Amino acid sequence: MRGSSRIPAAAIAAVALVAAAPPPEPVTPRAVLATAPAGDWAPIAPEDLLLIDLEGGVRVAIALAPAFAPVHIANIRTLARAGWFDGLAIDRVDDGYVTQWGDIDGTKPLPAGVTKPAPAEYERPDRGLAVSPLPFRDAFALRVGYVGPFAVGAEGGQAWLAHCYGSVGSGRDGNPDTGTGAELYAVIGHSPRQLDRNIAGVGRVVEGMPYLTALPRGTGEMGFYAKPAERTRIVREVIAADLPAAERPAYQYLRPDSASFAAWLRVKANRRDDFYLRPAGAVDLCGALPPVRRAAAAP
Amino acid sequence: MRGSSRIPAAAIAAVALVAAAPPPEPVTPRAVLATAPAGDWAPIAPEDLLLIDLEGGVRVAIALAPAFAPVHIANIRTLARAGWFDGLAIDRVDDGYVTQWGDIDGTKPLPAGVTKPAPAEYERPDRGLAVSPLPFRDAFALRVGYVGPFAVGAEGGQAWLAHCYGSVGSGRDGNPDTGTGAELYAVIGHSPRQLDRNIAGVGRVVEGMPYLTALPRGTGEMGFYAKPAERTRIVREVIAADLPAAERPAYQYLRPDSASFAAWLRVKANRRDDFYLRPAGAVDLCGALPPVRRAAAAP
């Protein structure tokens, strides 16, 4: 009698059924995004979308954060609508730190309506602000999380935009409270969180980072270009809302208060798919920015 | 009687003295480095310094970490000495993530002596390893700090090289334990710490990061170049020890167990100089890599 004959037929059928079932799909962050219901995505309002057309026919898109820097954002809209940025340039590319553009030397007269924010918009009260928490340790803030597509730190009743890769802020002089939005920078290296609360964050690049990161580094002090010929010219800065609807690019972000975002965080923190052997057990604030995607049509 | 006449002369003199004294020099991280005694700097051994000469006459210098990945480092030395890397190329520039080079498709025969490390050198026992601790929270490891010029995580009796901006690791296939050092990558974005312990760290770029970061981004899958013509050619990879002494570049790092490093960390975490209004009260692991400088002569 062969040993196998002692296994009841029903058990053999059950084993065969299990063996025939495909292995469970590896759950990747990408797979979570692909199955997120439409309602877990939210549009970036065209009024909050700054488009920078650079020489060479390329474009950088920046989501603006009026909940954190309303005066700066109003200024940026005023400057864009006046065509004020057009013809200015990227003047500074400081490796591992920032790419900077606009009125670097502060000599171009500003249009009417551009004001210096007071207070300086480095932070805001956290009252009334729904921060979706990131449940992991952070070196810089007791509470961290996300508001819309933005990474946020919070402590002591205040909240602020965190400086992450791709974050955009408003340049200023050594003197505080000198920024208006006429000089902007984007982070191109390890997230410089020490800048948090020392300068006004205004938004986040949502498309076109390579056009800010793959530029030659400046060889002057602090990464400024030594020669004007090295600069990259800004053809136009425009608010998406000011374009004809058919020409507007549209973006959506995964709502940080959605079930899909929570699942995406869990999977990112506990990767066992593909390449990963040992899940990190955590993600850090700047390593888990809410995903952004192009939308089919303007919202 | 004027009010001032009621102040004793000695007190007036003391006040004048205070007023005449120059304000205390702002203490910047840079100032700490400038005054660090020679003994707080340590040389990077020429045997642990990999030089990559790229087309265009530019060079990237990488400090290797044999204490963490001895078999990988032995392989890298063997490959460099065989001229094996020469004529290969940078094949992948994935924005915000890594620049990668070497034998990407794994088809070039390896010279004798190159072996697959076992165990895979993703981590090592922390026994006997002096980790200079960073006294701030970290999302990924219970203990973080520095060993030589390298950022390190440690937990559960193991220690590993952390993935920071500029970190260099050994590429591998999806299968674990497939890396040898013949395919290398450098981190060019926010520090991807989730890779820690999932792949072997081998070192850190100490000079020439812009030659890895300012390259056009690859438009293929995962940032690989779609066309071979887009690649950047490796003219030569050489271990500094193999160059004539007069041609060897020499570097020193600030010893993480030195008083100067401790002071530098304190100042970085509590900046009140120049630009900063609100000290962060902390630094994060990848934001405080031990400073590296060119030395006058080979050590």
C-alpha cells in the first residue's frame, strides 16, 4: 500500500486547489495607487498651480500652498500675471541643496500689490488644520504628517511646511521677513529640514524636477553661476487658471486622509515585494510625500 | 540733575567697555571646522579611495568602507586593478534616487578573484565597532551615528551603512546576494533609507558629486538611458594607492569621535548665526555626514 492512499480524497482535492491557486500578488506601493478609488484622489486647483516654462521648451509645475503662505502665494500670482518672472533666469544651482530663480539681486521693480508678508509666514497656527499624521519618529518635530500634497511639521501649536526634496520656498536676505515670492528655490538634495520655520515654504514641484536638478552646478559662492551665460532663462511663469481650459495641465494628489494613502504608507514602510528582504518598518516624512499624478482633464 | 549722574563712574566705564567690545563672533559650522585641531582630522587611506575618471576630464572620488563590505571592497579593488571598469558607462540616472554605472546588464566577464560575498554584507555585527552616536531621533534605527566618514544605523546587535545623499552601494538583481561591486550606484536625492540592510553599502562620494547629479535623467524604465549615446563613459577607475604618490589626491574626514565633531554637531543643531532665527534643535543622520576636505599631500 502506498502512503498516498491513506490521504482522503477530499484532502487531496483541497491540497490541489491550494497548489493551483496563483501566489498572492506582491503588494507594492504602485499596486496600491493603481487600485485607489477615484474619490481618494483630489485635484490641485488651477489657481494653486504655477507653471514655469524654461528655455528649451520644458516645463516645471509647482503646487502652491496658500494655507501656509497666503501672502506669498498672492504675490506669486500677481507676479506671474504681470509677466514679471518672464525673461529672468535660474541663477543658482547648489549641489545637494537648492536650485534658485527669480530676482536674485533684488533690483527688478515689483509690480503694484506685491507686499512683504507680516508675519513672515514661516509657520502658522495649527488650529483648524487637519494634519494626517505620519506615525514614525522624526528628528525635527514632535508631530509630522501631511496636509494636501504637502509634508508638514507641527509642534507647540504651530505648523509649517517641511523642507523635502522638491519643496519650493521663498528666498530672502540674511535679514528675516525680506521674502516676497519674487525669488524662489527648490530643494534638490537631502531634505534640509533645518530650514523649516526659518524661511517660508510656498509649495512643491509636482512635475519637471529633472529640469531643476540636471542643470550644471554653479561654481560661484553658494552655487551661484559665475557667468550670466550659464543661467537658464525663464520664458514664462503662469498660473494654470490663466490658461485656456484646453491648455491647462491638471494634477491630482492622493488625499493623505484617505484609506488608500494609509495603505500606501503601510506598504511603503513594510516592503516585502520585489527587491526588499528586510522591511524598514518605517518611512520618513520626506520619503513618503503624497503621490501626484496627471489627470485626464482639468478639474 | 540728570539721571545719568547717579550712575557711579566705575559702572559707566564697565558699560562703555561692554559696548566697545565687538559682538561675539557668530559660531557657524564652518567656523568650527576652520579651528579644528589637525588631530581631529583623519586621512582616508589611499587603498580605500576609488577614483572614477569620466569623459570630459572630470573625476569622482569615493571613500570605500571595508569595515562594512570587505568582500565587495576587495572585488572593487580587483576590478579597478584589472582595468575592468574602463570603457563602461553611467547607464542610469533616476531623478531623486540614484545614478548607476558599471556592468548594468551583467554580461562582461569578471576577472579572476571577484567573488559573491557570503553573507551578502548588507549589515555586520556591531561588536567591536565604535559608533559615534547621533543623539537625535531617527525613523529607521534605534541607534544612529558615524563610523569614520560614514553614516551608520545600528539595532539588534547589527550595524549597517545608511543610505544618504552621496552614499555608494553595490547594485544587484532582484535576487538577493547577487551583487559583487561590478555595478555601483550613488544616491542623488532624498536619502532612501528604506534600502538600508537590503543592499550592500560600500562607501561615500567625497568629491565630484556634481558629475553624478547634473547628468540628464534617463527616460527609460527606472531612469535607464533609452539610447546608449546618452551614457557617460568611464575613462578609468583606479584605486588612489595605485597612482604615483605625487598624483594621488588626498582627503581627510573630521573624526566623528573628536571634540570638534561634537562641537560641529551642536552648532549645526542649534544655528543662530547668519540666516537662522529658530534653531532646529536637531540634525538628522544624513544631514550631518562627517565633513571631508582635501589634504595638502597624500597621508
